[in-house]
Amino acid sequence: MTPSTLDRPEEPFARASNDWDIHKLYSDLANAKQEFAPHTRRGLTPVEKRHLCGLLCGYSPAEIAVFLNKSKV
């Protein structure tokens, strides 16, 4: 991945932002994360955002791993 892709975590799955209010989802999930796991980092990490967008695009976790070159296969 290029640095610009890491700066915009949803880039590999850009279709998610066309079909969903992605920034509202980020905000709502960040609030839920803070409520249920207050000891963790505030907000969503770039990795969490990338995987969320992959799921919203209809990919399985295994497919996302392959797409992001994280598969152990």
C-alpha cells in the first residue's frame, strides 16, 4: 500500500463511501467503542476503518485479508 492509501483508509474500498454515510458510521462506532472499551484508543484506527469499509462492500474477513495482503495462505 502506498502512504496515500494509508492516510485514507477507506481508499481500497471506496465504494463504501458511495453507498453509506461512512463518516457517520465512523463516528457512531467510535462512540460505541469508547463506551464499551474506554481503555482503548479513542476513535477508530486506520486498520479498523479499512476493514469496516471492506465489510460494507460485501467482502468477507478472509477476502479483505487477501485484498490487503494479510492472508496467511
